[in-house]
Amino acid sequence: MRKKSFITCALLLMIAVTVTWSFAFHGFGAARSKIRGKGYYYFILGHMNYRDGLLDNAAEYYLKALKFEDREPTIYTELASVYLKKGEFENAEGYLETALDLDPGNKRATELLAGIYSATGKKDEAVALYKDLINNYPDEEEAFLQLSTLFAEEKNYEEAEKTLGELVEKNPGYFLGYFYLGRTQAAQKKYDEALENYRKALEIHPSFDSAIIDSAWILDLQGKSDEAAQMYMKAIKLNPSNRLVRERLGQIYILKKEYEKAVDQYETLKSFDMNNVTLRTKLGLLYFESGEIDKAIDEFNFVLNVKPDDFRARMFLGGAYQEKGMIQQAEAEFSKVPEDSEYYRDAIFHLAFLFSKKEEADKAIQSLTKLREKYPEDVEVMLFLGEVYYDRKMHREAEEVLKEAISRVPDNERAHFLLGVVYDKLGEFELLEKQMKRAIELNPDDATALNYLGYTYADRNVKLDEAETMIKKALDIKPDDGYFIDSLAWVYYRQGKMKKALLELERAIKFVPDDPVVLEHMGDVLRALSRDEEAIQYYERALKNNHENPEVVQNKLKEIGK
């Protein structure tokens, strides 16, 4: 037993000698000179256990050391470090306060206690301690940074800026000082000043990617997307795997509609995380926008293989199939969206649109009627259903549903416009005129409504001056619309201004060269100018392009003698 005790003591003595040298090397020489005897012995054991992660043992040894050296601030400080690492802030705070009572200028205790105060919401106490640190240790750069951070958290940017200004004045070669000064200014939207300080930080430390990234962010906010992109590219060269930077750069390219460059960034991001469905969805949308529909389909299918209930991706896949003309596949995808999905309404809209384009109006009506039952107050559903009824020439049904839409939302200009079009087909001119005027009243710049009513007047050969004014306003809004130009030509025709009508029709045909009605109008004007041979050519072209009333055009040819 004596032999074992002797060996243990010898080993402890050897350890003590070794750790004493280690402490001196790390700045604990002062502690060794003050802590003596058994107090020092337990202090060393506490440090060794702390170093090995045995926190409870370390605390126990430091407490034993205090029994012999209860006036030594270093022991209190190191004991506080143990409790800090254990997350027991209250205990750590108490020991640090004791350490500072014993040694008010103790740097390490001050730093630790200031950090605890900051973390536990005692901002005023933390500010006071950091100010003490700066006064006692003016070269302590970290204290300036921490103090400025506290000011910034309280939105006291003036004091934060002042603190950081003092820091860079004392140490103009400290790049972090300029960086955090820039961040403080950026928080106040002083973007030009922030950029200047980021530039200074980068002059000192050219590869400091945080300053590069923050600079790029500000340049992007300022609308300087090209400069921002260049900065992000610098950051990528420094750290090719920085996902945030690649994402931001990709977003810049998207806004600039440089989709191929955006795809490059997102493809690289995909290589970092192949199973990231959010990323793969974005990539699919990028391929869609850039016209690479097959690749978009591949991405959306991948997402759905990983996450079959991602109905947003399923909507995108259906849209991609629709764009590619794969109607059956598109219908299949839209049909898979369940009623309880937030995308169900949009899915039915897409299905109804596809059915209407396939001339399967009954299916479109059935789908929209079911949707109307689910969303009885949804005006958009009513409007779409009204359009389908109109296309099916079910004009009274269209009238009924559009009137209900107006009863729910009286100021819906589109509803008034559509109802006016329905009344036109029903031959109810006064009701048509009333609805179109209401649509124009709600939106005086509704070029389509202006042209529609103006052309209706011209076609009926009434209110021609008013028609001319309306159509010219529509053309101010859409100067290159061939149909609007044709409407103006028709007003001139009704007014007997054939040469002006001819000039406008020649211009209209440049925009809509195959429209049968415009071609018929050209024939009418040429016939009025006694240019029958030319008129015949335009009438025949109108018939060739499937004029909706071929018998009318054929009668005009007969009248000429053709």
C-alpha cells in the first residue's frame, strides 16, 4: 500500500512539473507565482481535467484549490470557465464577479463576464465591462468589436459606428474593424459608405470572402447587378463550394434572364446535393424558362420520385408536358392533384383549359362546375366558366354566370367586358354598350374594351367620331396591334375616307397578314376605290383563311362578277 502511494505521488509530481511549464507557456506564470502548496496542486489537477473534458472533476479540484487560496482571482476565473462550458451561466457569473472583486482589472475575468452579461440580456452591464476593457487595454480589438455589436443589437448605430471608428483609427491595419464598420453602415442603409469600408477591408485582406459577399449584396440592392455578379464570382473563386453565393449569383442571372448562366450555377449546386428537391425544382423551372422542356421534365420527375406528394412540382410537370404538346401526360399530372391540395383549383383550371382547347367543352364545363361547387364565391371560376359557355355558343348560360360574378364583385372590369361580348353575340346592342362603357369606366386604359366598343360603333355605322376617339386611344396604348389598326381603318371606311382607310389597312396587314376579316375589309376598301381586280384577290384570300361567314364574302365576289 505504501509502495502504491509512493508511486502515485511520484507520478503526480512529474505531472505537476510538466503542467507548470505548460501553464507558463500559455500565460499562467503569474498564477503559479501566487498559488502555492496544495492550492497549486489542486489547481493543476483542475486544469488537467478541464483540458481532458472532465468538467465535474475539474470543478471539484478548483473548489479544493480555493480552500487553500480563497483570495486568488485566477482560480475563480478558471472555475467559472468550467461552469461556462457546462452551460451553467449563473454559477460562472458568480465566480467571475468574485474574481473581479479581488482583482478589478483582471482581463480574462472581465472578458468572460462581459460575454455572460451579453448572452443573458444584461446589456448595460456588458457595455460597462467592455468599456472598462477598452480603457484598460486600448489594443484589445475584440472588445471594440463586442461593444459595437451590443450597440448595434440595440439599434444604437451611432454609438456602434463611433466605437468602430475609434478602432480603425487606433489600428488602421485591422481589416475586421473596417468590415464591421461597413456592416453597421449597411444596417443603416448607408450603402456607399459601407462599400467604401468593405473596400478598405479588402485592401488589407484581399481574400476576405465575407467582405466580398457583403459588397456584392449591396451592389445587387443598388441595382448594379453586373458589378454584384463580378464580386460573387470572386467569392466563388475563393470558395467554389459556397452554396449561398452560388444561389445569389444564380438569382442575379435569373433576374437578368440569363438563364444559361443561372443553370450553370444551379447545376453546380445540384452536384453538392443531388437529392435537394427544392433545388431540383428551381432547376426545372430554369430549364422551362430557357426552353429546354425535356430537361425540365426530367427535373420535375426526379422531384416527384423523391417526394410524390409535392403537388407544386406536379403542377410544374403538367405545365411542362402542356408546353411540349404532350396533352395526355399533362392531363394525367393535373388529375393527380387531390381536392385537399392548395393547388387543386389551379389544377382544375389547367384541365378545363386543356379540355376547351381539345374542343371537349362538356368536360371543361363539368370540371369548372365541380370547382364552382367547391368554391361558390370564386369569381375567377365564374369568369372562366362564362368564357367556356361563350366558346360553346351557350350565350344565355354565359350571361347568367357572368351576371352572378358582377353581383359579387361589381367593379370587376373583366366580367363587364365578357358580359358585353356575350350581349354582342345575342344582338343586344344597348346592353353591350352599357357593359363595355362600364369596363372602360373602371379602367380607362383598357385598350381591348376601347377597341371593341369603337369597332362595334363602326360596324353599326353609329357614333363614328366617338369610335375614332376610342380606337385612337387604344392605339396609343398598343400602337402595333393589327386588329386595332383595322378598327380605325373601318371607321375611316364608314366615314367615306377611303384613302385613309387603305393606308391603315396596309399597315394592319403587316401585323396580321392572314386574318380573314382584315382581308375582307381590304377587299371592301379596294372595291370602293374601284380597284375590283385587287379586291377579288383579298376576298379570295379571306375565304382561303377560313372566314367565319364565307357566304358573305362569296356574295361580294358575285357582285363584282367573279
